[in-house]
Amino acid sequence: MGEIINYWTFIYGPLAIFLVGVYGLLTQKNLFKLVISINIMDLGVNLYIIALGYMDNASAPIYTAKLAVTSSRFVDPVPQALVLTSIVISVAVTAFVLALVIKNYEKYNTLDLIKIKGIEND
Amino acid sequence: MINEPVLLIVIPLFAGFLIPIIYLISKKAIKYIPIIAVFYNLFVLIRLIQINSTSLSYFTTGGYKVPFGINLIFNSQIGIILFAINLLALIALIFFLKKEFHLVNSFAYTLGFIIAISAVNGMVLTGDLFNLFVFMELAAIAGYIIATHKRGYYPSFLYVIISTFGSLLFLLGTITIYNVSGTLNMASVSENLVDVSPHFIVVLSVMFIVALSSESELLPLNAWVPKVYEKTSITGSIFFGSVLSTAALFAVIKVLVLVFKGGYEYLFNSLTIIGLATLLIGEFVAFKQRNVRKIVAYSSIAQAGLIISAVSVSLKNGTITDSIFNAAMFQLLNNIFAKGLILLGVGLLGYYSFEKLKGIAGKKKFASILITIGVLSIIGMPPFAGFWSKFFLIKSLIANKMIIFVAIFLASAIFEVYYYLRFIQNMYYEEFDSKIKINQISAVSYFLMISLSFMIIYIGFNPSSVMKTISDIFTGGII
Amino acid sequence: MTISYLIITAGIMSAIIYLVSKFNWKAGTILQTLTFLIIGYFLYHNGDYSSSQLAIFNNISLNFTYSYFNEIFLYLGISVMIIVSLFSIDGIKNYQYKPVYNFLTTLIFMSILGVFGAADFITLFIFWELMTWVSFFLISMGKKYSKKAALLFLFMSMIAAYLMITGIFLIDNAVGGITFSNLINNYGSISYSLKFKILMLFVLAGLIKGGVYPLHIWMRTSYSESPDSFTSILSGILMKFGFYLIYLIGLFFPVAFILKNNPSKLISELPSSTFFAYLAGISIIIGTIAAILQNDAKKLIAFSSVSHAGYILLAFTYGTSMAFAGGVTHILVHALTALGMFLSIGAVYFRTGTTKIDELGGLIKNMPLTFTTYLVSIISLAGIPPLFGFVSKWMIYQSLIINGSYFLAFAAFFGSIGSFMYVFRPLAGVFLGQRPKKFENVKEVPFFMKAGMLIVTILTVLFGVLPGLVLKPIISMQQSIGIEPIKASLYRLFSGLTTLDMLVVFTVFGAGFILALIIFLLFAKPTRVKQHEQYTAGEIVPELQTQPSIYHYAKNYYKPFSRIFDKFPSMEKLYKKGAEYLSSSFGVIEEFFYEESINGYIWLISITFLVIIAIRWF
Amino acid sequence: MILNIIFRGLILIFGAFLFQVALSGFSRKVVARIQKRYGPVFWQNFRDIFKFLFKETSISHGFIFDFGVLMAFGGTMATLIFLPYGSFEVIPGQTNFIVVIYLLAIGLLGMAMSAVGSANPNASIGISRALTQMLGYELPFLIVVLVMMYINKTSSIGGLVQSQIQNGWNLWSMPIGAGVSFVSVMGMLGKKPFDSPIAPAEIASGPLVEYSGKYLGILMLQHDFATVIEVGLFVNLFLGGGSNILIFAIKYIVVYILMVIISSFLPRFKVEESVKFFWKWGLSLAFLQAVISLGIYLI
């Protein structure tokens, strides 16, 4: 499959997005920003998944009468199926973690990681 | 129908869907659903262990043939481990419903728990990489919920971030594997990986190592473990300590055995080193602790490191070195019971810091003796179960000339013995502080503890019965 | 009754004894004594050598044997346990956890039977481990700092146990089995380097357990802090496990085949034996000096054990048939004398509540039997004829002289003469000298404690006069493994150099004493006066009333001597510093790996990730 | 046979008593001459001992006080039996060196017990010094004797005497060792400069402080017997014993008087000084002798 993919667009792009998310995790001290970083990473991974399934000039993997005549290639259907699951999971996690951020704020009255850690260790 | 392992996943899931409906009818009645479901699971498991041999069987779902659809892997040995996990889950559940149910948002936690059981069973059973990712996420989400049991919001947040980071890496790796091998089925992947560039495999395997280390408590991603253990409820600690960590470890081992078995020496060498580092650092840090739960947490980390490194050593040569692998699995099995027993017992006493546990054995003799049995088993003293797993592990490692490994293992074991027995000593021989309120322990709780210690003593006096069933795990029918 | 049945009996009885003790601790202890007696009787009654198996495990069976090489140790273990148990009938009165104590000591008895009765290394290891954790609980029951002592004991014991298990599995790999007989039969097939490794592992394990310098660090605190009657077991038997291991490995490992070629050296095939012999010498010297400088009677005896551990090791590594027999005899000697010393010091503690030498004094008037036990034990320990201790020392000296090893002989002499100094210290400080006011009404210990001590005393004298009683099984052991046996009859010993006749020595000494008594009685009867009537010349010194201890020269008894060693470094302090350093570095590790913020963790993960890739890439 | 042995034993003890007490009386005379005094008559020591023994009153501090003295006296007399004196042996073949050395310790132990039993701190100090000093002087002596026994392949004193009849005196074959042993024996005897245990001026005669009457008499006897053993050991080990008891006695007198003369010139060591002295000089010279002798022997 290698020759079909435009690496710069489809592989390194999503990975760059992923790394942006990692950068966020490395540097941010705010809980919300951490959640957003996670979400960016999610986005990167999801894009990557879709990108791997993509092919130039291919049609959707659905057998129709017309298709049987014109096209020889399908887009890989599996990543598309997977990405749905992945998105659902990331939505669920995001929802949960946001609730957790609220709870954290209620408990510690701050969203700063360092301060929370300080309170926690006391 | 009863012979399908998929029931183990479906039944708790179904029970999970039932709970909201029942909840509308009666708020108390939801208590009984998870217990019935797990009991049913155990029943199914006994049947499955009886009819399945030691060879590996694949159970397809939805009618798709093996490389394409999702499939489950099962044999009687996996059955044994699953049985132990479900038994501990049952114990945690019974305890939860009896003691902690009324303290929390019962609906959410009951639901979370039963989903977690389903996910954990799925993690152990599934033979599909992406499916494993889903179950891991499911188990993790349930885990996040359980981690907040006692308002431990910050540890839970920490857990979420680290675990999500790990699972995203896992997903990345899975998809890449799919890209290069064209399949997600673990057994088939390993065949198709043969002609992939070695550099690529390195990146891939490292991705897997780091990703899997979050749930399996390995070094770079295990920072959440002590914090979560410390802040969660008794149920939660048993869930994390005996149920989730075991299942995650088992899932990791499964991935290693099925996907990477084709002699990726570098992967296994790195894993051995990481595992041993985890072991040593875990024991060293545990050595400093004066809080039982933290001790168990760090020692659990260390045990995970030990098991992973033993497994990776056994896989290094491209085939499974049976003796080491089996000993590691035996160790895994023993840890389930012993850790469960300690966490339950200490939870029942109600205090975790050494200060407050001083001399409590004078007041709670029987419970303390049961805890002592757990501790003696975990540190490997005869005549308890842990002795034999340690014994077989050392034996097999020396038989394979891994003296340095043995030396590190034994050095860390000395520390382990030291700090665990310091805890026991603190319980028995210190002056009891009369200001401390003693918790009542109900008959049901005693029953749970006695059943666990019975398992430990039974295995201790009859190790070969378990060893026999544990042996040949995975070796039967790998393609 | 084979040993396996005896072990099962002991196991079952431990539970029964526990239950009975809960009901009435004295009855429980009496039951314990009876159990030990009966088990000992059954072992004696079926006097034939036998082996047996215990197969509660499906395919791992425990093998036991009662044979030429272990019978003497079995009897030693059983008799020490009987004596201590007898002593305990009254002696554990002040203990806090009496039923548990009885339960655990019965388990110790079981593990003693198991270790000494084992016919394979795994069985030995299992019971060894059992002993370790049971002893841990027993030591923890003791005095104020006993918890720390127990942990140190545990730490060192675990190191020993793990060294041993590594050695066991190496043997298993090399010869395909862990039974002793298998080892003897296949010994020749092991390569030299492997032999060396195995020997080192076993001997190191033995040295830790036996308390040889510099691995003795657990002994001082474990001995001084553990409950008194358990200290007797600890030094009487459990410490001997280490030497039993060395003995076994010396017996089965190189010996069975080497001996026929080279009867004069047991472990001579390996270069290590010289090293260990010198280590033993150093152990003797340092143990002696340290013992001289102690102020606590139990610590003093602990260090004397270090020194005597050196003697035993010296005898075993030295290698002649005479030294080997001397080593085994010295194990018995030290078991008996340490038992006597610890029991008598325990008796003192029982009545006075302290073992600090300078706090006690003049107890001979109150506790004459205790004093006698102590006196006989120390005379034996110092190796003064005609008591038992002289026999083994004489045997060791003879072999040293025959081979002209003058450094080792120097060490042995040093230990022996130094032992006069340290054994006299408690004698003077505890039993003689000024008696503090508060101890004026101290009574002699109750009947059963007296009985226990009396037995030790009688045995020490008896074996001293008739050493053939214990030498006979040693000789038959030596014959069985094919070493040239030492020559000895009931009371005569022959070395190549000279003859020792213990009966003559005893008779002459007795005659001398009687003659002295006659001369003494010939002259006028003396006037008896109170202790401080003479040297203050009738004056009442005011300090004598308020501060009698200043007239009781017990503190810093060997001050001039200790001044010589002021500047010497202490091994224990070195260990302690190392441990502190380690402990603080653990804290740093925790900070680094587990106390970061989330960002820190992610950094850690990323770096790990990159490092693993980088190593492979470049 | 047994009666014979008993008879000979009694003769030995009585003879040793007469001989040594007279000799020590004579040595007082020698010391007095060195110090330009007249000194007492040579039978003065008999007078002293009998005076003490027959005293009407003597003070006892209880059982151990008596028992210790008996143990010391009895033990020393028993040790006397195990030494050969020229051709005279009480029990033939029973001259085991190690037995002698250890039995001799019984005398010290008994006296120590008795003295400390009196509860006088001066006595305790004296005993602690004596025991400490013992660790000094015994070691070099034993090393030298060990080498001797190794070379001659016997550890009985009688055997060593026999070997010297064939090979000449050990004094000539082991001169350094003989010198070391000579000083060691002086330490054993508590002669100056090694008399800190009984230093009369500072601790009032140390162990002896509480004794009076027959106790003191018996202890003086005990000391004389111990002197016989110690000097006798030296004579046997280094000067070839004697072919008959008379030659033995002459050698003995020479050694003893030599010791007395030397010690009368010397001041007193502190106890740790004397231990250090024995360890520093005694041990190193003893080891030197060992190396030399073993070297010669092996070549």
C-alpha cells in the first residue's frame, strides 16, 4: 500500500497533531488544557486511522451494479469502522474527564495542577 | 449455548443494561443483579474448564471466520485465571453491596462495576487487537469511576490522563500493525509481520511496551497506581489490586505471546529490563512506606514487573520456555488471592497507616491471622501458596541459567519480605492505641476472607494441582 | 516411627498445645515438654536408620532420613528443645503471648526435626524457611527493641535462604535431583567452576546463619532482645543450622569422593577453604574482643557466639579428620554451654528484669543454682578441663598443631584466653561483687527452671568426663563416609601427638580439690562477715548507702583493654551507614518516579520511549 | 598402682612446697642484696605461711569466697601432677601441654571468683587487670610452644623433653622463642614489670586485699605451686628438663633467680602497656621465631 499514500499529508500530518497534543501534556498545568491536549491527541490518532484506509481514486466498499463495471479498487473499510469506535470512546472519556475536572474544581477550588498536588500531599 | 466463552462478556454487559431498568422499579433490587451475573459467570466458567482441554480453542463471533471477525481465545488454563479473577470480583462485589453500597451513588457504581467485570473478562478472552483496545478502554473507564469512590478526584484524573495516553499509543500501534499486516487478529498478525523492516518493528514494539505499561502497572506509566490505591474504597482497592491489574497483565502477556512471539529479541530484552527496573524500584519505594495500601500498591507494581520480565525472558528465544512462563503465571494466580486477602483484611480493619494499625491484632485476632496468611503467602513462605510460585520461578530461571535475573529477583524479594513483615510486626507487637475505634467485622466478611485464605493454604499444600493446570498455557495450539 | 510421622505429630501437637495453652498456659507448656520427650523417645526407640517420605504434595514429596550423618544433630535438637521447654514451664510466666509462644516454639521444634531430618535440600529449605518466619515472630515478642532485632534477623536470614535456594537449584541442574544420595552419586559430573559456585553459595548461607564475622550483625540484637528462653533455642540450635549446612555440604559435596584420595583434607579441593579458615580466625578474634567490651550479658554471649562460630568454621574448613570431629563436637559444646549461659542469664532476668551487668551484682547468695549453671557453662565455654568444652578445643588444637598453622592457632588461642575475660565479666558483675539493695529479696527461680538448668549442668560435666558418649556417633559417622575416624574410647582421646584422658584429668582435679579441702579444714574455722565489713574498716561510708554501685566495680570492667581498641572501626556501624544511605536514596527514587506532576510523568514516558528507540537505532 | 600414684603425688606436692618456699625465701635475700639490704632469712617464707595458716581468726565472705580459694588451690595442685620433673612423673604418660595450660587457668579463675566474691572493688580491679594481662603474656608463649610442638610432632611435655635429649636444648635451637617465653613466664608469675594486678601501692595488693589468716596462707602456697608449674614449664620446654630431679632443680633455680634479679631492676607497666608490649614485641618476635623455625624445619 505504501506507494499510494502521500506520507506527508496522511501520516506525518496526523502524527504532528498527535505530537502537539503530547507537547500540551508536557507543558500545561491547567486541568482543562490537559484535557484539550488529550483531545488533540485523539484527533491525531483518528486522522491517522482514516488516512491509512484512504486510497486515491478508490470507491466506497459497497457492491453495486455500477461499481462492478467501473472500478477496480475499494477504500479499506476496516479503519473506517474502527475510527467510529475510537471516536465514541474518546467522546466518552472526554465527557467523563470533564466531569472529573468539575469535581476537582469543587474539591480543590483550583484547576492548577501544582496547587492541587500541593493540597493532595498535605 | 452455555459453552460459549462470549457469555462471560455478554452476561455482565446484559446485567449492566438491566440495571437502569430495574432501578426504575426498585432502587434496592439492583443489588442482586451483579451478583447473579457473576455467579452465572463462575458457573459458565466451571463448565468451560471442564469441557475445554488444555489446547487453545478459538471461538468466533458473528459467524466470521478466524482472521476476519472478532474471536475469543480460551482453554482450561485461561479458564483457571479467569475463574480466580471472577471470584475476586465476586468477593469485591459482595463486599461492596454489603458494606459500601449505601455510602455512594449506588446506581453509578454498581453499573460501573458490572461493566468493568464484563470488560475485564473481555480483555482476558479476546483474540483481536482492536477489540482488546476497546475492552481496555471500557475497563479503564469503569476503573476511573471506581477510583473516584472516595472522592479521590485528583488520582482519578491522573489515572485518566496517563491511561488515555497509553491507550492512544496502543491504538496508534494497533492501527500501524493493521496497516503493515492487514489484519487485527493477534495470531495472524504474527505471521504477517515477518517481512516488515526491523526498524519499524522496533518503533512498533516500543509503542506497545509503553502503551501496555499503563494498565499492567509497568514503569513509565504506573505512577497512578499508588495514588489510586490510596484514595479508593476497599472494593476499589480489591478491584484494582486483584482484578484489573491481573487481567491487564494477562492481556499484555497475551499480546506478547501471540503477536510478538516470532523472536523479537530486542523487544523482550527491553521488556525484561523495564520489568526488572519496575521490580526493583517498586520494592525500594515500598520499603520506605508506612501505609499498608501504598505498600500493597508498590509491591503490586513490583510483582507486575517481575511477571512481565519473567514472561519476556521466557519468550526471548522465539519459542516459549514453558517452565519460566508457567511459574510466572502461577505467581500471577497466587498474587490474585494474596493481594485480595490483604486488601480486604486491612480494609476491614479500617485503617491503613502503621500508626493506627499498631497492636490491632490484639483486638482483632482472627482477622489479623488471616491477613498474616496473605502476607506470608505473598512473600513466599512455606507452607503457603506463594512459596511454590517463587520456588518454581527460581527453579526454572536457574535451570535456564539466568543467574543475574535470579539475583535481582531475590535481592528485591528480601526487601519485600522485610517491609511486609514489618507491617505484620507492627500489627502484633506494638501497644494498641485505645483512642482508635475498632470496626466490627461481619460474618460475611469473615467468610470472604476465610475462603481466600483457604485457597492460599490449599494451593500451598497442593501446588501441583494448580501447576498441572497452569502448565501448557498457550503452548497448546498456537498457530 | 519414622521422622515424617514425628513431624506430622509435631505439627498436629502444635495446634493442640496452642488450644491447651489458651485454656491454661502452664498445662500447655507441660504438654509441650511431654510431646518433645515422647517424640524424642520414639526416635530413640526405633534406633535403626530409616528414611521416609511425606507426600501430601502430589508430585513433590518431602524426603526424610534418620541416618549416620544426622542422628547426632537430631538428638541435639530434641534435647535442647526438651530442656528449654522444661525451663519454660515456669520461665515464660512474664511473657505477654504465652499460648502463641508455645505454639510457635512447637513449630520451631517441627522445623528442627525437618531441617536435621531432611534427606534432600528442598525439604531442608522448606523447614528452614518455616523456622525463619516462626523465629521472626518469636524474636518480635521480646524486649523493647526486639522488633528491629527481628527485622534484622529476618533480613539476614532471607539473604541466607536465597543464597541457599540458588545453590540448591544449581545442584538440581547439575545432577538432576536434590536428594543427598543423588548428589553423592553424581558429584563427579559437576564441573569445577560450578562446584565452586555452589560451595560458595552454601557456605555463605551457612556463615550468615552461623554468625561468622562479618555476617554476624544480626546476632547481637537478636540475642539480646529476644525472649530469654527463645534465645537459648536461637543460639543452641537455630544458629547451628548454618553449620549443619556447611557440615552437610562438606560431607556430601566434595567429601564423599575426595576423601578416599586425600583423607587429610575435606574441602581441600577448593581454594576457598583456606580463605574461610582465615575468616574463621578473624571471626574468633573480633568476636572475642567485641564480647569483652560488652556491658549487656546477653550481648556478651552473642559476641562470644561469633567467636565460637569461628571455631566451628575453623574446624570444618581446616579439614583434618580430627578437626572435623572437633567441629561437630564443638557444635554440641557450644549448644550446651550457650544453652546453660542463656538459661541462667534468663533466670536472672526472670527475677531481676535486667541483663545489664553493671546494674546487677552479688546474686550468688540468692540464686546459687543459677550461679552454678553459669559457672559450669563458662568453664566449659572457656575450654577449661575437665568439662566438655575442653574436649572439642583440644581436638581443634591438636589438628592445628599437627599442621603448624600458627596464625590460625594464634586466633584460636586468642579466642580461648580472651574467653576467660568475657565469661568472667558476667560472673563477676552479675553473681559476685556488691549486691544492690533492691535485689536483696530476690529468690531462686521456680522448680522447672531449676530442673532445666540442672540438666544442662549435669550434661556438661558428664560429657566432659566421658566424651566418648558423644564421640561414638561421630566416629561411626566418619566411618560411614569413609574418613579415617578419630581414635577415642569412652574417656580417652588419641591424636597423633599425645593422649588425652579426661577421666584422669577429672580425677586428679577432684583429688586436688579434696586435698585442698582437707588442708582448708585442718585449720581454724573462719569468721563470716558481711560483704562490706572489712574494706571500709568498719566505717559506714555514706556513698555505700546511697550509691552502692560505685563500690561495685562492674562498669567498664576492662577499661584499660578497651582503650587499646578505641580507634578501631566497627563493622556494624559501617553497615548502618550503608543502610542509611540506601534508605535515603530510596526516598530520592520515590520522589523521582512517583511524586511528579502529570507533566513530569509524561516527560518520563516520552524519554523512556525515545531512549528505547534510540538504543536500537544507533 | 593407684596407691603408688597417690603416694608419689603427695611427695611431689610436699617436695614442691619445701623447695619453692625455701627458694622464694632465698630470692628475697637476693633482692635484698641487690637493694643493698640484708633481707630476711631464707626460711622466712615458711614462717609467714605457717603464721597465717595457724592464725586463730580469719575473715570469710561466704561460700564463694571459700570455694574459690579451694578451687584455686586444688586446681593448682592438680596441675602440678601433670608436669614431668626430670625423670619424675606422677602419672606416667600424662603430661599433656594443653591440659597443663588450661588447668592452670582454673587456679586463676578460682582465685578471681573468690576475690571478686569479697565485693572489694580493689580486688575486682586487680582481677580485671590480671585477666587482661593474661591475654598479653599467654599468646606469644603459646605460639612459640606451638611451633616447638609442630616441629617435634608431639604435644606432651614429656615428649618435648625427650626430643631435646636427642636434638639439644630448645634454648639453642629457638633462642628468640626462648627469650619471648622467658618474658611471658615472668608475666605469668606477676613479676615486675608485669605486677600491675597486685600493685600493692595503688590497689592494696589487688586480689589479695580481702584475705587474711589461713586464706592468705593457702593463697601463698597456691602462688608458690603456680610458680613451680610455670618455671617448670620453661625448664622443661627450653632447657631440656633434666635427666634426674636434681639437675632439673638446678636449672630451675637458675631460671628463677634470674627472673627475680631481672624483675628487681624494673619499674611497673600499666596494664595496657604490658598488653601492648606483649602484643607488639612478644607476638612479633614469636612469629619471627615461628617463621625461622618452620623455615629451617621445612628445609
